[in-house]
Amino acid sequence: MTFPSERTPAWSDDWWGIGVARLAVDLWRGVEAQHVPATLRLVDHLEEQKVLEDLLEASKPPLPREAQGCHYLVATPFRYRSPHASRFRRAGHPGVWYGAQELHTACTELAYWRWRFLSDVEGGPDQLLVDFTLFQARVDGTAVDLTSAPWVQARASWIHPDDYSQCQALADEARERKVQWIRYDSARATGGRCAAVMDPRALAIATLHTQQTWTCKVTRGTALIEHGSDRLSLSF
């Protein structure tokens, strides 16, 4: 199977006129559940922890204007410009907030990238055990929905497992056109839907937002993710 080169966009210019609309959905996202315990291990009192947290906050890059005032679970991905590229973000470019519509899709994506990390480290451990906090946020803004017409015509480019050039080129143009987020099919979870949010102003977290703690055990060939009696087993 061949894919269009980045110089030849997988889309037509007229798709921007018919394939952009306001869209709102709830999304799941997971973060490693270790931030507070890590700082507590270094101090003896809550007052000392507060001072340490303030020092750590002051050492971080400033939030972009668009993310100021946002909940920290929304704002954090926009604070940093990673040297490593992702599906809808080039290396060194502004941050993107990734989420998934289904809880198990979010779990699968988390497990896959921990497995990739384990597989890429030569001479590293044989397994990883990580606790994740999964939470929900709502995105409501102007969107490109790659799972529907006309964008779905180029679906092979959007879900390529390794070549992100078309997705990154699409995100570049979407930013220029003030598109706030992109919905796309998961390349890791069959039938799952994911989102790449480029504008933090399109995201919100309810005051009493949903959170769950999941434990993920990853080996060189499998992953087991569980939350109480809810389990997800994956093979790589």
C-alpha cells in the first residue's frame, strides 16, 4: 500500500469548505498517578510540600496565553514543546491535548505507548507497572472529523501506524484555519475514536469531574490494564 507524500496533501482544498463544523464530545485522558506522592516523599509536612510544589511550578515554562486560567489537566500539554513528534504535532511545535471518546480506547493508547517505551529500551526491565488516573473533559469547538465525509476518503493516511506526515501537515493547516480540534480513528484500538485538541479554550472539565485509577502492567509482548473488576488484556 502506498501513501501520498507530504508534498501532495491527502485532502482536497474544497474539503475545508464542507468538512469543518462545530462538534462537542466527552473525552477520556490518562496521566500517570505519581505527581503528589513523588513530592510527598521529599518532605515531612504539607506546608513543606506546598513550598516544593510552588518551586516546581516556577521552574516550568510559562503557559501560553490561550491556556491561562484553564484547569491544570487541560493546560499541561500546552505548556511544553516536546522534541519528539506525535501524530498531529511536529517536534518542537505547540502542544496538543490527546484524548479518546471511549474509556477502553484511552487505556489501549496508554498501554501501547508504554509498550513501545519498554520495547525501545535495550537492556531495560522486562516489565513496567504504572498507575494511571483517567479523567474526562469535554471538547466543544470547531472541528475536522476525519471519521466522516469527506475526510474519511483519506482514512489510510490518518491511521498509518508509523508515518505521521499527512496528519502533521493537516494539523498545520487546521491551525492556520483556526480549527480547534481533530477527531480521528484510533490506530491502536479497533473501532475507537480519538481526538487531538489544538486550542485549550475548546476544553473544559466539570467541577466534579469523573476520575478513575487504572493499573497497567506491560511486558515485552502483552499489557494488562485493570480497574477493579474491569480488565483489558492486549497483545503486541
